[in-house]
Amino acid sequence: MNHILLLFGLYFIQGLPYGVQTGFLPVYLRSKGISLASVGAFKLLLLPWFLKGLWAPLVDRFASKASWLRGSVAAMFVTCLFISCIHPDDTAVLCALLFLFNLFSATQDVAVDGLAIQLLDGAELGAGNTAQVVGYKSGAVMASGLTAVEQTLGWTGVFAALAAVYFAALLVLQGRVKDVECTSADGQTKGDKSSRDDYKGHQGALRSVHVEVMNTEGTVWVAVFVLIYKLGSHQSLSKHRF
């Protein structure tokens, strides 16, 4: 059960950036007079989520899942601090920071999924999947409601609060994940060392995987279709807010 609660919390904070960008930001930017077309263009900053498969093998190959997890959460903490210090009218800087926010969040997603596989035994997979879906959706919904918080705390207060959430998560990770990353729910060792040993000596593995995927007939067109579909879907669901 401790593993399930831990995963729920990790997926919860993972859903925050999505809620910020699809819920809070569109409403905030529209309230400041930003055109609907410009608000829709911000969805392109979600691109790291569609491309995370490109660097996912790196997360498996180098360091431990817990190290990637702590690093990505720490990076999101710092990013939120930077966003809290800028003026939202500084569009170029805002877009760059939001892109990094999504990049780090997508990396966290890869690390959490890998950690979940290590922690959960077969009997816990159902509960783990529930923790993933409910946790992520809960984080996204909560972040979507930050408009009410912004009216009280302002732009700086919203992202300072998010930074505080990530800092708290980092403290939990420092004290908890390092103790469980190599131990499954049934007490069996399932560390990253064996994964790194499996990769040892295969220096071209990452490149070969990408080449194989890109050379598969229809891969590019499927990727383009999914990207356009997802962006269009998110945009249509956002229109009711305006």
C-alpha cells in the first residue's frame, strides 16, 4: 500500500503541468486579452510529451530511476521558481520556461513508469494503474483550478505555490524512494543494476532502436496524425472556457 500511495503522489504532481497549460493558462491569458489563436499556439509547448520516447531509452540506460525522478522534480521546482519571477507578458521567456516545464514533466513520467514496474508485484498492478490514472487526473484538475488562487495570490503566488509542492515532493523522494527503489512489494531485489548490466557493451543500442522505429513503414505519418489529433482535441475541449 505504501508503494501505491507513493505512486499516486508522483502521478499527482506529474499531472500539474498539464492542468496548468490546458486549464489555468488559457483562462489567464484570455483574461489578459490574448487572442484565442495565440492561446492555442501555446499547446505546441506540450511537444515533449509526444516525443518523450526519443530519450526514454536514456532513462533506462543511465543512472537509476530514482535519480532521474529526483532530478526531474528538482528541475520542475527550479522552473516554477523562475516562472514566478517573470512577468507573463514576457512571452518568449514564458514559452521557453513552459517548454522546459513540460520536458522535465515528461521525463518524470518515464522515470515513474519505470519505478512502478520495479516496485509493484503482479497482484498490485491493478491498484498501481488506478493510482496512475486517478493521481494524474487529480493533479491536472487541481492545477486547472488555479485561476481562483491567482485572483488571491497573483501570478507569482501561483507558481511559488507550485514550487513549494515540488519542493515537498523532493523531500519525500529524498527520504523514501532511495529506500524502496531496489525492493519490490514482495521483498525481492529489482534494482537498476541488472538493467544497466543488460545494456553494457551495446553502445549503439539507443541509435539502433530509433532507426528501427523511424524506418518502420507509416511511423512518421502515424506520429503526425496523433500529434494533430491530440492538439486539436485539447483545443476543442478548451474553447468552452472562453
